[in-house]
Amino acid sequence: MGERMDTPGRAMAGGLLLFFLAACGQQSTPPAAVGHTSASATTAPPAPPVAWTGLAALDPCTLLSPQDRSTAGISVLGKPKDIGGARACDWSVPGTFGVTVTLSETDGLADLEVAKKNATKTTVGRHPGLKVADKKAADGTCAVLLGVGDGASVQIDVSNTAFSDTPLACRRAGTVAGLVEPKLP
């Protein structure tokens, strides 16, 4: 009798494994279509753009794990913020520097207002970006802006507490961008 009970369970597990393996490369079928026939899957509405759903699912305060924070020299927990309707998280290390990570689901890299003279094109992982710092002002601030698809972006802003050492602020922003980028869609 024990063999009869295992056989359907094994068949079901094997079938689910095959389903997941077969579905791995398909991005057009929304998760709600699981279990529906292929005829009903074709009438399902198209999935929203990946960048939109991906950023919407992220909590900016969870983008830096405890290990990531240690790597970046951040010894405090992040505090959620709203910056002009965009979700953000702020980490302020007393007497040292602050980092803000902002998720913009409506502004792509090209939509962000950046002074061209202060921006340098860069790539972080698989995301195009801009490093923004006013070298003449030497105010200890720097930002790394990452494009996520055409219509979304992630902004990493660093401000040194003493408002000096812009190259250090840019190194810090680059470190945080490198830690956040792999978690982005």
C-alpha cells in the first residue's frame, strides 16, 4: 500500500519538475496561467514590463543585506523614505556619510535631469548607468544612477558628512551600486 501512495506523489513531483523546466525560458505566460489550459493562457492579458513589476516588488531597504552593509561601511539599518513619490531607503552613518537608494518606477535613465557636464557614462553589472559628481564644487556628494529597462531607474546617492572628498563619495556610491545591482531586474 505504501508503494501505491508514493507512485502518484512521485508522478506529480516529476510532472511539476518537467513543467518548471519547460517554463523556465518562457516569459510571456503570467504566473496566474499555471494550471490553465493553453487555450486560456493565450487569452490572458500580456504581462507588464519586467522593469515595472520587478522594481515594484522590491523594498529598497532590503537591497543591502547585513553583509552588504558591512562591505559598504554602513553600520546602521536603513529607514524607508518617500522622495517625490518614489520609494527610497536612507542609511545615515553618524559622523561619516549617508546613502540613499531610490527606486523610480516612472523615470528611466534618459528621463532623469542630470547636468551633462557632471555625468559620466558607466556600466554596473548588466545595467547602464551614469556617475554624477560636481568635481568643481568638491562637496563630498556623488550619485550612481542605474537604468532598469527604458522606464525605470535606481539612484544611489552618497553624501559625506564633512561635505568634502568627492572621490571618496564616488567610491562609496560605486560600492553600493555594485552590491545593489545584482538584485535588480
